[in-house]
Amino acid sequence: MTPFGEKIRDLRKTGGITLKKMAEDLGVSSAYLSALEHGHRGRPGPGLIMQICGYFDLIWEDAEELKRLSELSHPRIVVDTAGLSPNATKLANLLAERIGELDDDTIDWILDEIGGRLAAKTKGGPTH
């Protein structure tokens, strides 16, 4: 499941809406909506994202969060390390090979570590 799919499922469950009903209301197939939720389809287009925001009456921060989650939810990502350091290529390959072996706590730690270092770098602080 992708972050976008998880959010859509949470919104549906909170609203007591079935996948079939939501798909019908949005004019998409329930198979497509299910595939989006489970990460078997790529990111939805901006039009569908806006439809979903309207469907759940999402405004401002909530709508922006849904858009951001859709951008982070491509299930088959390609990482181009051409022109980057050898360590960048090594990291990309290691993640590609081993990501299925990482538990959620380790993934959360990696995300927090990267986010913290990028935030510090943006603010001009130490990154290690």
C-alpha cells in the first residue's frame, strides 16, 4: 500500500464509504480504485486528486497533504544516480535490493534521519 492509498482508505473508512460506492461516485472502476489503494497502480492524475478532495470536502492543508502523498506514492520508482557520487549509487542499489527486508521501525528511522539532515542543511545547520 502507498501513503496515498492508505490515506484514501482511511478517509473512506472514517466516512463509512465502501470502495464500490466511492468508485461509482467518482466515475472510476472499483478495480482501479482498489489498485490505487493497494499500490498496484501509479499515481493518480491531478484531476482525480481534485475530485477526491472535493468528494471528501478537503480544504487547504488536508488537500495539500493528499497531493503531497500522491507525489510520494509511485509504487515503482526509478532512481537516476548518473552524475552523483558512487555512494549515492550504492545507496540507491542497496535500497532497491533490500527494502523488502526492512521492518517499519527501521524505515521510519531512515525517513526521520534523512528528513532531519535535509532540514538542518536547509537551515544551514550541521548535518551529522
